[in-house]
Amino acid sequence: RQVDRPELLPRARQQLTVAAPQGGTISQLDARAIGLVAVDLGAGRQRKGDAVDLSVGIVVLHKVGELIQSGEPLFVVHARSSAEAEQAAQTLKSSLSFSQSPVSAPTHVYDIIR
């Protein structure tokens, strides 16, 4: 299984590390925007019959509530070309919000329904 052994997956031609444009606490990540970038790279389908490229995608290195320094890696983009990687990087940078104050990590489970 590729999930258990990522070395079995094909490798993207380009890898680009996206650095934090500023320091602070990550206060918000736009998951939808990040997901759409992955689809644009070819990691997902826009239509039912579209092929999925198993070599491309995004590694998200930090979570909401984490304190980071300016220039610290935020994402690693795996793309077919440097132009696609650069475009993805620009969109990914705008998918984050930073705070200079501490931010609590979001609650993942709000309630248990029995």
C-alpha cells in the first residue's frame, strides 16, 4: 500500500518548499483553497473521468495554533513543472492568516451523538 510505503508512489518532477512570508502564530488555514490547489496540480478530479496524478500534491507542515518564524517552511509542493509549483506557492501563501498573539488549536470533535 502506497499510504504505508510512500516510496512506492511516483515522484513529481518539481518539489518547491513554500516559506512563511512572516512570523507569528497560524490563526487560520483555508482548507478549501489548499484542496483546490491540489486539484489544480492534478492530485484530484475536477470531473468524474479526470485522471489523478499520484506524483503531485501538497505537504502541509504546520497546523493552526503553531508559532512559526518568517522564512520557515510551510508547505512542500510536488508538481509537474516549475510554473505549476510557483503558481501553487502563490495561492498557498494567501491561504494562511497569521496572528501576533497566541491562538488555540481548533476543536476537532464538537460533540458526540449517541
